[in-house]
Amino acid sequence: MSLSVDVDEMEKDWSELSDEYRSLETANQLYQELHERLEEMQEKCTKQIQHQRYRMRQISKNLKTYMTKEQLTPEDREKVMQLEKSIMKRKALIHEIEQGLPQQNSQYLKIILGDVNVSILNRNDKIRYKDEYEKFKLILNVIGLLLSFLNILFNYRALELVFLFLLVWYYCTLTIRESILK
């Protein structure tokens, strides 16, 4: 009898697990839909940013042409100056919006990593990554300093090679991390 109780209990556990799995499927489906929607919104924002930049270039060009006219009234000059200030502010706002969108990798990252998007979109994640980057630089500078002193004190070729490897690896890693932070 105790054997059947164990099987019944396992069937009950399996049934509960099946219910949890259905919940997981629902959550995953919602996640996939939201992810797809997010990508669509990112693309839409990118296109609108490009459109804003295009229109601002056109307006700036027209303003410069208009400013060359000699018979501008002081009121018109003031309006033109206001428009130029507004354009500068808009450019800054667009740049800020752009920081929250995925960006094309630099040529260096494309060569090293391939066509993988490594943008850090969340501002807090970017700050945390920058902090880790600064700690990384500090630790490796200390290690490099110690290896330099050891190379001065001891004349071992293996120690020199370790130091040179550290320098090359440090430089490569540093450039990759800096490219990711941009």
C-alpha cells in the first residue's frame, strides 16, 4: 500500500509540475510577443530619429540661407537665433534618446566579435559595467606594476614573456570594453 501512495504522490507532483509548465509556456509566449514588439518599437524609434535629423538638416540649411539675406529685421534675426537654439536642444535630446536604443557596433567590434549586438541599453547596467571596467583597469595596472618590478629584480625570460602577454591581453581587452561602452 505504501508503494501506491508514493506513486499517487508522484502523480500529484507531476500534475502540479504540468500546471506550472503551462504557466511557463504562457509567460514565455508573452515574453516572445513583448520582445518582438520591443524590436519593432526600436526600429520605429530609429527611423523617426533619422527623420528628425534629416528634417533638422533641411531647416538648418534653410536658416543659413535665410541669414545671408541682408534685409533681415531684428525680429527675424531673433526668430532665427531661437530656431537655431531649439535645433541644438533637439539634437541633444535625440542623442539622449539614442543612448537607450541598440547601436551599430564599431568596426573594431565587428572584426573581433562578428555581427553581434553588444549594446548596453539599461542606464544602470551601463554604469555598473563602467564601474567593473574601472576596477578591471586598476587591478591589471597593479598586477602590471608588480610584474614590472619583478622583471627589474629578476632577469627571467619567462617572467618577461608573462609581462608582455599581460600587456597585449590588457590592451586588447581594454579596447573591446571601451568599444562596448561607447
